[in-house]
Amino acid sequence: MEFRPRNYRDEEEALALPRSRAVTHPLSSRSLSFHKVEVIDDEKIDFYDPLRGPSAHAIDVEDFQNDASTTGLSSEDSIQVQAKEWTSFKRLLMQRFSSSKMVSVATTSDVIVRNDKIYQKSSSMHLQELDDPQKFAEEGAKVITWQEYVSRLHELKDEISRAWRAEDRVTSLKLSIKAWLRLKKWRGMKRMRIMIHKRCKIHVARLLMDTSVSQFYPTLFVLATDVMDMLGDMVWERIKRKAEFSEDGTTICSLRTLSQAIFALMPKKLATTGSAKLVPLESFFHACEVLICSSINNLNRLVMMTRGVADPLASSYCRLYMVHCAQKLLTCDREYLISCTNDIKIVLMRMISEKEATYRNSSANKRLLVSLMEPTIEYIMKCIFKDEHQRQVGNILVKLGLGRNESELFGKFSFVSIILHHLLKELPNEVVSSNATEILHLIESCNDYSFDQCLNYRLLGFRLGEMGSQMNINAIIDKVIQVVAHFNSLDKYLKVVDAYVDIVLQNQMTEDSYLDAILEGISNRACNKEIDESELGSLQSIFSKLLAHFNNLEDIFALNRFFEILDVMYGSSRNIINMYILNIATRNGHIHDPATIQLLLEISQSLHDGIDLFNMKDNDIQQPGHLISRFVQMVDYGIEMEHHLTFLVECRAAFGSIEELKETLVHSCNCLAIKAMKEAKKHMNFVKSCIAFSEVTIPSIPACHKQLNLYLETAEVALVCGLVSHSDGLIDSAVRCLQTLDLMDGFQMLIDVEAVLSLIQKLCSLLVMVPGDPERGATFIPKSLLSLVSSQSWITPKVRTRILCAIISLSATLSQNKLPYHPNNLECLNLEHAFDGFSLLSKKILGNDLLFFGDSSYLQDLVSLSEFVLKELCDVIQQEPSQAARGSMALEACNCIASSFKVNPEILCICSSLIETAQVCLSSNNKYLQSTMELLGQNLASFSAAPSISVG
């Protein structure tokens, strides 16, 4: 068996493709003419990529928007949208005012407390309750949790609905009475003798009269109105069906006319105003039910009815329910909404002006009451300005008391801060922009406890920021900075300036003193106190906007008091800002400035120290680790290579827990060694220090396949730098790493077998350049790989076949009189003046073609190794269970053998056997099979089919 001699230079020239200079770069952007479709005939059109040009079937966004604006929604769709909005509003209302307090419930309500004993009230008990309802309520009360209360009511509501759908009307109405009993934790309520259906709904509505447990009131409102709406809808549909249609389906009359007559006959006392004649709350809610099918003219009568409800909280939610019902009418009228807002404003102004005399009138209770009334204000404001044109906004503002006429808006008028807040939320952008200065003065004059004044300044800033650049913005910013300068609270200061930083950056006002003044104010208030969570959130927001605006680190680090403020931050907010800074630092190329590198190193250390390695998931650690690794990779000290190596050593000590960083450190150190050799100004000891750094760092990486890759990379660097002994040691470490690859507990399942196979093939290619060790023999490493193939369980027959083919190719290459490539000793070449008298050949690392030139034992070792590998190869192929894979493996082995050995009967038999295996396993039309047979026909002139034999 002999190896086929090869001339690699001639083969390269023969197989090289002709080259010509391209007119344009293949990755450059092409003009539109390159992507035009040319029509050859009416039948055939060239392929057209829809991503490269405008499509004839594409939807124009402007046309789509214009169509949507002119189409509008039908009345049924609008009702559905309104119902979804109301459902979402109620859910948010319950979440916002959820309570963990206990609720007192009457024990006589067995459906609430689920007692086995049923209480029967005698007439004497009933009289006692009427005489002393407070005492009776206290004796017959049981305390349950708020969650139990809500859960049981939802269950009861479902029972009512199921009974009604099952045509069991009596049971449904009885359950409705029980629902009222369950909700009746309010004490001393009068009983009324009314019809059963009206009693169900009205008793539920009467629950809203008692506001003693105010924190629970919004939840009670949602639960009570849910029951009322459900009962009303069920009974209404049944009445409507019975009234409008006879049993045979004939139309009788329209129920709308009948309902209008019913509403007109309601007692006139329901429409009286003032507190002298108070309206029964249950009557109001019943009137709202009738309103749904009544005339829009009755809205003003309902507004006046709400004025008869004395309690501010109850009257507020009466208005909320009325507006909810009125929205189903799809009316464009805004008068009743404006009247509701003005009524609420009067109530709030009266509360604000009252002196603190009792506990119930204390500031804390008033603030709680205002917060409970806020959802009503918010909902009404949304309804006022929904689908409202700008030209009608002025008239609305005048009616709300914010102007004498439409040309003089937002003057010095008395207003309530919380109503102003929700008004600013809903105003059109153009109105806010054109009246910004006047709104600022209005906010300044509205400084009551109903709402924090700084939040109105903040909201105005966000609204102005939505419109981008605008006129007279300097005067607004000047006024805001004057206002916030008097804030002693850091939290309030940050909330306001956070909104106006956007405006300063959008209008390119960074060169003025505004930004410096803002940061100065933050520093003066933050550096002398401990920052709480809300303040950290505002600081994070401000810093994120600054970092997003500036493109380079120099501008960011030059900001006034930037690092002083950054130092007071901590926790997740600090980590987010640190990651933002590192992201900016690594996206614009290499970092050369030593001062910047030191600052970024400190920021990276702060980020690393802020990561909770034990409680964080791997995905949460990956992003900070990747940014730190990217920063280390982008550092470049230029000719100061000792500083660069020192920097890498510091990073290894500081970030030892980041696996990705260790890989980056090895890559960077290897690049530094190559750079030092090219510069020709560094002593060999520096290069050895770089190689030693990599050798020490690689074992600390837990992933074995990553260690293998880094060992091979460092071995290449050492070989190029002329450090053959270092290269041998690194290759030995790589082989040991391969041998222990399947001994890692729990790690074997994570091995990428294809990646490991690629690294083994890379090792075989590297061994072509590595001088053989005369003591151990030139084939020591290939034999170690062969031993590995036989011993490792994770190596499949397919992988084993490719490794054996790589060993054959390596043996054939090492047998050549001239190797295809040699590593040059760059240090010797660059210091040629120091080695006068030596030839160029002596300044190269001697390859095996020179070290073992004329040594017959060297060739015999290669041949012996190849014979053993060939035998193993033929056996391994037959072990593959998959027929298609076995055929491909046979063809791959056949190609390798034909290109490595001279033709002789032994090689001919082996190739014939492999071709027969491929023909059995693959189709005769297989392209790989056909090309392999062509190659054999060219290289093996005497090739013909022959019986397979084993290699001995």
C-alpha cells in the first residue's frame, strides 16, 4: 500500500476558477432597475421578489386610514365597543381598590355564610329589628374576608343566570332576594314593600346608600351594578318579547313608545333638586334602567336627580352609572356630561373649603374620598371628549368654567386639581399646544389636596412632548424650571423634570443651560439622601432618555453631575442604566481612550456586582454577561500592549463567574499575541505571557467542547509565534479534553456532536503543521485520536467514519515530500538583522517533510496506521443501521481512499466493496454515487467490479 503523490500547487492552479473584477460589490444596495420584472411574453413572467419592490396588491396605508375614518361603526358595533370598555373599566376599578379587610355580613343570610342552620325570623324579631336596627345588626353579624364576599356573590350571580335560562323564573327571583340579603351588610336600612322584581333590583341599589366602609365601595358598586344589569337585561328582553310580539309571532307595538310613557309618569319628586328633598337611591337606579329605552331628553332630569343624593361618594357613583347607561343611547349630546362635571366640581370645592373639625373631615379621609371619586371623573371626561372635534372643544371648556369665551381660555379661574388632571389627559394636542402657557398658570393656581400639583405639571410635559418641536417652548421650560426650583422633595422634582427632559432633547436645547440646570437640581436633592423605589424609577427614565439621545460616550460622560447621580442609584435601575451605557460603548467600534476604558470597567464591575447569581435565571444573566464580554472584546490599547494584558488580567479576576467572558478573554489574548508578533517591537517573553494567560484561563471554562476549541485556537497561535513546545502541550490538553468529554455529569446531553466532529477535523488539519515528536513518534496524536474513536460511547458510526477519513487524509498529507503549508516563525523573520548568516529556510519551523526527510520508518508508521484505519473504516460502515446513511458513508470513504492511495489490487477491492454497498443502499440516480464512480473511473484506470475482501 502506497500513498498517492500530490502536487498541491499544481492542483490549486488547475482547480482555481477564473476571476474578474466585479462592477459593483455583491452586498451593496442595488438600484430599482435591477429588480424590475421583464415580461418576455404574455404567458411567462420572471420570478419577482415581493420584498424588493412595491407590490401591485399592497395596501396603501393612507387609503386604509381614509377608508376607516369615513366608514365608522354601526350602532350595534358601537354598543359592543362601549360594553367592552365598561367591562375593562370595572375590572380595573376592582383591581385599583381591592381590599384585604374583613366584611361584616348578617348571619341570617345563609347563602353568604353557608351555615347549615336556617334562621326563621318571627314577627317579634322583626319588630325588634325595626325598633333597634343597629343592635340587631351587631348581634346578627358575621365577619368574613373580602375575597370570600366577592367570590360568593359571583357564584350567586351565576346561579341566578342559570335558573333564568332554565325557565325557572321563581328560583331566579328568590336567588336575587338572597343576593340582596348577602350584600346587606349595611345596617339600619328601611324595608319597603314592593313587587318582587322591583324589590330585587331596588334592594341591591339601596346597598350603595351606606358608604361607611369607603374602601370597599367601588367593589360594592361593581358587584351591585352587575346584578342589576343582569336582572334588567333578562327581564327587559322577556318583557320586550312579550309586549312586541304575540304568541304566534305577530308584531303588536313598539316598546319604546310604552317606555317613554312610563318614564313620563314617574313621580315628580324624583326630579327635584337640592338637599331638602333627598332622592331615594334605589329610585334613581331604577330610573337609569328605564332610561336605556327612553328619550334623550330625560338625561337632564336624571342629572338633577343626582343632586338629591347627599353623600358625595354615593352621588359620584350615581353619576357614573347614569353615564354608563346613557352611553348605550349613542347620543352626541354633551350637556348632561358637562353638568355632571360641574356638579362634581361644586361638591369637591365645598369639601376642600371645609375646615378640619372632625375625624371624618380630616385631610386623610378627604383625600381617600377624592381618590374614590376619581374613577367617575375619569370616565366622564373620556365620554366628553370622545370623538369630539377641535372646534367644539372651546365651547365645552367655556361651559366647564375655564373661559369667558372661546378666545379667552384657561384664564385665572377657580378649578379643582383632580378634574384639571383628567381634563388635560383628554384635551386634543392642538388645544394643549396652543394654550400651554395659560395651562401652566392654571396648574399653578390649582394647588389643592385633591390631586398632587406636580403630577399636573408632569402630565402637561408629556402632552407637549407628544407634539415634538413647537413655538415658544423656551418660555415654557423657563417657567417649569422656576417652579421646580422651589420643590424640596426629590420625588416631585424628578416626576416633573422627567416629562420635560423629552422636550429639551427634542428641541435641541442641550447647548442651553436647561439640561445642566435639571441635572444640577437632581444632584443637589439626591446626593444627600437615600433614594427610594419611586425616585429610582424616575431617575432610570431620565437617564434612559439622555442615553438614547446622545450617540457617543464622550457627550454622555461630559454631562454635568452625570456620575454623581449615577452613583446614588442602585438595584435593577442601576443595572439597566449600566447595560444601556455598555451597549452604547460597544456599538461604535473599538474603545481606545484609557480614561473611558477605566470608567466602563467600573460600570461593568457595578453591573456584575448587582447581579444576583444565585436567584437569577440563566437567561437573565446572559444579557449583562454578553455586554461585559462585548466591552472587553472592543477594548484596544494600541501599542500599549502591556496595559492591554493587564486589563485582561483584571477582567478575569473581576468577572470570574461569567463563562462567556472567559472565552472572550482567551480570544482577546490570542489576538494580542498575534498583534505583538506583527508589531515586531515586543519581546518573545510578552508573547509567552499571552499564551500562558490563555493556558491558565481555559481550564476554568466548564463546557468541555468550548475548552477544546480554545485549546486548538491557542495552539495555532503558539505555533505561528514559534512556540512549538507550548503548541504541543496545548494539543495534548485538547486530546485529554476529548477523552473526558463524556465524563461530565449531566453535560453529555448538551454536546453538539457535529461541532465536536468539526473540531477533531480541525485538529487533524493543525497536525499537518505541527512538527512530530521524535521521542513519541510522528503518529502519536493520530493514534490517540484512533483510540478515542474506539472508546467513546457518544461517537456514532457516522461520526466515527468521518474521523477515520480525516486520519487517512492526515496520513496521506504527512507522507508527501512537500507539505501544503508550513507555519512561519514571524519573530525570527521580523528580527532578521539579529540572525545574520542564517538562511531563510532556517528561520522557519521545520515541518515533518523536512524533519523526517528520507526516514523510511516514518513512512512505514504512516502506512501501518492507515492500514489499521482502513480495516476499522470498513467495519464501522457496516454497523450503521440506517440504509441511506450507510450508502453515503461508503461513498465518503471511497472518495477519501481514492484520493489518498495509489491504485493496487488491495485498494481496488476496498473501493469495489464500498461502491457495492452504496449501490445497494442508494438509488442508481443518486448524484453522489454517480460523481464518485466518475472520479474512480478517472483516478483508477483499471477500476472494475470485484468481490469485496477485507484488509489484512
